[in-house]
Amino acid sequence: MTTEFVLAGQIVLNYGSSEDTLLRNLSGCTVTRAALWTVADEGRTLERLTQRVDEFHLSARFTLDNFIQAIPGSADDELDLESLESDETSLWLCGAHCRVRRKPEPNEIINSDIRERKSRRVLARLPLDDTGTQPVGAQFTPFEGIGSLRSILEENAFLTPFRELPTKENGIDIEGLAVIAQRVFVGLRGPVVGGLAVVVELSFDKNFTITAARPYFLNLSGLGVRELTHDGDDLLVLAGPVGEAQGPFALYRWTPGSGHVPRKVYAWGTSIEKPEGLCWCQIGGERGLLVLYDSPGDARINSGSYKADWLKLSSPH
């Protein structure tokens, strides 16, 4: 394996003293010219953090219901936001779009209670104001029916057989989002089809209607996609298990297009902490990857602060 990245330290994200629940569920991050933005998969908010030397501090919180109207379900339902991305003018949000099986009771092996949870079907673009610090509206795809991302994925011949399955049981489950110019990519944790992970390239018209969905099948050694971020014209693909296994987790570099093979550039191995969110940032004039974790250890969280890992390039790419 060619290792492009090395663990260079940790970066403190300070959310305030009463945010431990949110910090245990951080799932997506992105950096714009003005701020670091994060989402948590069990919430309905977007957080903006401002850089202070080599730390980031919470400076604003935005309730997504104020921008994305008519989210299905109750106001208490989580959006299961799994990825956050930015382009030059906007933030992009994507939920898991998955079905879920109710967690079994003690001594219950499994149950048949599979739920739709349509609140998890957010795919939205939030334009930012001229300062880059405030969302000023939203475009979003339908939550169900014709034109919804879930229905488009279910109609794909390779994905149709998996449409009734819940997440973590190789059902349809989106965990990655990346935008390269006009190209929008979503990465699927599941299904893994014939041992291959799935990344779908989406095309939109001016009304934010999906006009095409092209699947790519990637050999990630049997793993699914747990996050995407772009590096120039390449995608960095964070790979991990479809289910609840503690690994392995690895980072691949892939140039979107037929005939391009993903190349492993970093590995975590197995860990209780599961790499979940990924974005580029600059610390001390150096560019690196900020990494957030699912099931973070207690050492990462202290009085509202979260210690994210920071991976630096080991050599110029």
C-alpha cells in the first residue's frame, strides 16, 4: 500500500459545555472560506464553527426545518445526515435514505419491524450569503415518489434487489457526498454488489431535478463507502464495513470514470472508533484532512470539546 497520509495530531472543535450528545453523533463536515460546518446524524441542525488559530469554536447553529420545508414525520425525527459538502457558493446535505430495523429488545435475536423513516431522505443544496456565513435558502429533491433520490436508486437494476433491506443488512444506505464542479457523487455504504462498492454520479437541471444517475462499481476489498471528499478531480473514498463490524477502515483515491481503479492511500485497521466524516482544512498553513468518528472514545470529548484527527499528506501528491 502507498501511504499518502500520516496522522499528524488532533484539532479541537469547541461547541460549548452542554453539547456532549451532539459530539457523540458528529457525522459530516466541510470547510468553506469562512468556516467549518458540521452535522450530526441524530439531529436536525447545522453547526458553523469559526477558526481561532489551530482550533474551531461554535459561532452559529441553524435549524434545517427553517430552510427545508415539509420534512416528513414528526419534528423529533432525526434526519440521519451522513454527509456534508460545499462548493464555491453553497452547502450540500445528504441523509442516509435508508430503511431501518428496530433494535431488538434484550434476549430478542431479531425482529421484523422494518421502518421507512422518510425524514432521512434529505438531499439539499443551501446557497450561502455573500459573507459565506449564512444559508439563505434551499433547493431539495422530493422525499418520496417520482424524482426522489430513493426512488431513482431503487429503479436501478443493480440496486432493485436490495430495496427492501434495512441499513447494515446490505440495504440502500447513503453515507458519502462529494461535488466536483457540476458533478455530484453519492457513495453507498450498502449495498455492496458482488463484492463491489457503489458510487452514483447525479446530474441536475436548473430546477434541482435529478436528470441522470450513473452508477460506478469500485473494488474496495469488499467494503462499502462511509464518506467521500474530493481532491481536485479525484475522490477520496473512505471505506468500511456495511454492518457493525469494527473494521477494517481504509481511504482510497479514485478518479471518477470507467477504467480507473481505486488505490488505497491510508488505513485505520480495526477500531471501536469508526471514521465517519472527512474534509480538507488548513492548520498552520498546512493542508490536511479533518476526520470525525462514530462511537468516539471518551478521550475525544471533554466539556463540549471534540478532538478530531488531522491527517497530513506524507508527500506532495
